[in-house]
Amino acid sequence: MTLNSSLPAWSSLQAHYEQIRDARLRDWFAAGNDPAPTRAERFTLEGAGITADFSKNRITDETLKLLVQLAREAHVEKRRDAMFAGEIVNPTEGRAVLHTALRASASSAPFHKEVAAEKAKMAAFADQVRSGAWTGYTGKRIRHIVNIGIGGSDLGPKMVVHALKHLSSPELDAHFVSNVDGADLYRALQHLDPEETLAIVVSKTFTTLETMTNARSMRDWFTQRGCPENQLAKHFVGVSANPTEVVKFGIAKENVFEMWDWVGGRYSLWSAVGLSIMISIGPKQFDELLAGAEAMDTHFREAPLERNLPVLMGMIGIWYRNFFGSQSYLVAPYSEALHLLPSYLQQLEMESNGKQARLDGTFVDYATSAITWGEPGTNGQHAFFQMLHQGPTIVPIDFIAVLTPEHPLTDHHPKLLANCFAQSEALMLGRTEEEAKKVAGPDKPQLVPHIMFPGNRPTTTLMVDALTARSLGALIALYEHKVLVQGTVWNINSFDQWGVELGKILGKVVEADLTSETVDTKKHDSSTSALIARARAALKK
Ligand code: F6P
């Protein structure tokens, strides 16, 4: 199997990097150096309602040509088509990867009948809850839903419900509990009335420690507050690819919503895992979310690689990670509604592409997933942007701008957008010594090094006209496909997650040692033994 760092385009990019590493964006943009079509015109692209301005990246036409060549040499198109066709593209788990089938409208799409049937079941249930027809054990309508899940069974639905709050039913509040720290469930339930509360237990495997612990505690909460055991069915539904376990837990068979092993956890919000989304925004808006994602799927499949947003985003990410050596990249949505997008993307990017072994089992000799992090603007500006502007480390940034507000405080919006655009301008331009001297003036020459900005900091600005279910669907699918593109070039499996296993196994051993009567202190290293001893003493008090 090909080692992707030995592909011809990889070497060409290395040589090209040496040529342009010191070139300055401000020079490329300078009047006279940026004739029509300008950089902005050449490097701004559109797909599925998303506009991406790549022009403030450290790229030239030649860079993009070589990056696209690398994508071709790494067979991105072939792997993309294999994924859409339902081939086993996750070989370590022997699975197809078909989250795209969950939003495919064509009846020829894989598993179309099963997907449509499950969606209809979800819609019928969501309508009942939303209309008040579904009642709790005392006949009251449901006003609170509590989604119990973790990782992909939490982050996606939570992010979308939060983002689309402006579209959600005012009769219902959605809560999300994920952490095994009892504080999470305890705090969520503190002000809830069990008579009006519905638990949705979401777990692909239905064996996950955190989820099962929270689900059991929530069941106790219902019964201790008066819900008879035989009425629990009115307050519990389950979502899983393991329906047998859901029924064993005590959830009524008819209240089980199915997902399939060909839907990866972090790609699952489009399935019944998104039941909390559908209950919040309604089946019609859920369809809009799917339609936005499908529009991006079509763009990804059909747009030439040179104008293909997921391909270019992925390849530009590789340019920084593997050639500039960037350790991390930042996502800064200038949208409070997209507050949770960075934490959702952390799982999507790092659980997918934080890998050391190539598909053929050999070890990579190049970097894979960058560290993904982020916060919404403008908050980040008053926290860590200092480092982005003047720290010696270069962090590429995705700015996300929503051009019209989804709330009535419209006069805030120009201020928000102005900050977003000004940050990318400032990061690109920087401030030279000469300019800093002018700002410092003759009285304060000692300030000059402190008020110089290196500039040349790369950013991409993504824009949507409005935050709708459709535009959000397209945005999420854009990042999903970007991950596939990068994973393909790195020649790794973006769809398994063996790296989470060891900690889980050892966690069970340590838990037993924390709670058992006696403990063999020699079993662990001296540090872990001391930690356990200290906690045992505290827990006994
Ligand atoms: O521990 C990681 C992980 O397996 C994720 O991949 C997954 O999204 C999460 O746990 C939850 O898994 P499940 O849906 O099976 O409870």
C-alpha cells in the first residue's frame, strides 16, 4: 500500500513550501500585487449555501494545484465513492460507513427503506410529545426531555439543539446529561418534575459506563418520586444499535429506536440519535437539517476537486499540519448559537483522525489530526486571541460568520460581524516595526516590540446567510467530509476509535480497587497506587 508521504505531490509540496514559507499575505494582497481576478475572487468558493473565503490562507494558485494533485494521488475520490456506496471503509471494525444514507432522499440510496421507516417512527413519536398527546404517568404533558448519552450520543444532538433553539418548541426544554460525575445528572434533575419529564437513553452499544450509570440513576429518580415501575414506559425511550440490551434495561420494546452498526457514533446525529433534535425542532425542520447535509453530500460528490469545499478545507488543513508543522487549529464561530460547535468538532476531528497506524497496519511517519479547539467570538478575543496575534506559534483559524441574526437584537449584529472580519484582517496584516514606531510615537520607543504584530496568520472565513436547520446541516456535513479527505490523505481509518479502549479497561480495574474491601497495592505503579489510596481514605469518611 502506498505510503502517502512518498507520493509525488507530497514531495512537490515540500519543495513549494520552501519557496513560499516566507512570503507575506499582506504583500500578496497589496494594491498592485492583487489584480483582477483578485485573491478574494479566486479563492472564494460556494457550496450548498456555504461561502468559504480561503484567500487569507498562505496559499497561491500553485499551492492549491499541488494540494488537489495530492488529493488525487491519495485517491480521495475513490474513497469518497466507496464510502457513499456502502463499501467496508472501516476495515478494523469490518463496517460500512453510511451516515450519508441517513440524509439521502433518493430511494436508490443504501438502506433507504429501513432509514425511512425509522424516521417515520421518530416523527410520529416526536409529534406526540410536541403536541402534548404523549403524557407522563399522571396524565401531564411532557415539558422536559433529558438526553442521556456521551460522545457521539451527546455532542451532536446537544450542539444542534442549542444552535437551533430559535426554531424549537417553547413548550419543551431539552437537557443533556453525559458525565458519570453525578453532579451532571443531579443538577439537571434538580428542578425537574418527574411527571413531566421524558428520558431518552442514547447509546449505540448500550454498554457505555457513563450512560448506563446515569440511566439507572434516572430510573431510580422516577421511582423514588412516585412513578410506579409499570408506568416507567411513559418516561423512557432508548436509541441504540443493540435493541436487546435496551429491552433488558427495562425500556418497552415499542419505545426503542434503532440505529445501525454502519452509523459511527460521532456521525450519528442524523439517525434516531437525533431524536432530541426532532422533538425540539419538529420533524419538518429535522428534514431541513438532513436536506442541508444532503446538499453538501452532493457538492462533495459532484464539484470538481478544485472547487470542492470539503476537499479544499481538508487539504489546506494538511498544508498547515504537515508542511508548516501547525499543532492545532481553531474554530471560532461568531455565533453564540454555535457555542458548542468546537466541542462537537473535537470528537469529530480528533477521534476520527488522531491515529498512528495506516490502513495497512504500518505506522505513520507524519503528523495526523491537529488539536481542534475553539470558542465563539467575540468571547475568544478577550481570552486567548492575544496568543493568536503575538505568540510565536501559528494557529490556523476557521472563522464562521452568520450574516443575519436569528434573534431580534439586530443592532448587535454589525458589531459582531465587524469583529469577525477585523480579526482575520488584523491576523493577516499584522503591524510592522515602522508602523509600530508611528503608533508608539517619539516618547515611547520602548513600546515598539510590544505593539508589533507578526501578521501572516492564516484564516478561512466560512459564511452562511442565516442560521437555519438547512445551513447547519450543510456546515456539519462540510466538516464530516473534510475529516474523510484528511484521513484518506493520511491513509488512516477515520472511523474506528481503538484509542479509547485501554483507559476504559483500566478504569474498571481502578474502580474495583476504589470500592472493594481490600486492595492489592502492588497491582499498580506507585503513582496510581498512591492516588487510589488517597481517594479510598477520602471516600470512607
Ligand atoms: O468512548 C468513545 C465512544 O465509543 C465514542 O466513539 C462514542 O461516540 C461514545 O463512546 C459513546 O458510545 P455509545 O453511543 O455506544 O454509548
